Amino acid sequence: MKTMKNILFLVSLLVTTFLNAQSFQKEKKGFCIILSTTSFAEAKRVAKEATTKLDLNADYRSLIANKITGLTMPKQDCIDAGLIFPYYKARGVDANDLIDDGDFISIEYSNKYKGFAKGYYIVVISSGDINNKEPIFLKAKKFYKSAYIKYALVNY
């Protein structure tokens, strides 16, 4: 009986160690950004304008400004989803979540990205493998001279 307990303990230790190692793996992901601002209202205005200028769909995910997390889902949406308010999952921070990648407009909060300056609302027009994003980036530069590509390490 004692041997079985020891085996179970070792197996659970190995599984925990493996899962922890998995959570520390990182992948470099690119983000094409057309605006960084401390004003959520300005970010919303530019994002809306960019849908027309760049002919891109937007996915705002009903996010609203929040003093604690920068952005959050509305309180009722959090409750309906069984999440604690405030809750914000940034676009592209999970390398396994491929629906976050692609060419569409979203507003994100820079604090969620490792290596980004803190305290900014960023208007992202594309994320993922930036090697394939040159056409959208060059199009964005025509309208938004300050557009840039920034890389972040995301969870894998």
C-alpha cells in the first residue's frame, strides 16, 4: 500500500512538473499596430476609422476601459461566462489560440504583452506570423505613418 502511494505521488509530481514546463514555453509573435495611446476614446475612434480606410473587419469583443485591467468584458458578460469581473484576455497572448491571428482590427491593452510599454491602448490590425503581413503593413503605412510592427513573447 505504501509503495502504491509513493508511485502515485511520483506520477503526480512528474505530471505537475511537465505541465509547469509547458506553461513556460514561449513563442515570438508579431503585432502590426497603427496607434498607441493612453486614451481609450481615441483608440476607438481610430479603430473605427481604420475599418473603412484599410477595408478590414473589426473584433472589439465588447471590451470596455477598466482602471484595474486596462480593458474588460462588461460585467454581465463576465457573469454569464462564469468569469470574475473584471476579465480581459488580450489578442494573441496564447500561441495555441489561432483565432486571434490574422488581419482584423482590435483594441488591446499593452500591459498584457511582454516587452510592450505599459499603460497604452493599442489598435492592432494584424497579428501572428508577421513575415506574411507585409501587404497589410504597407497599406496601413499609407494612412498611418506611425504604424509599426512589434514582437512579443506569448505563451505556447
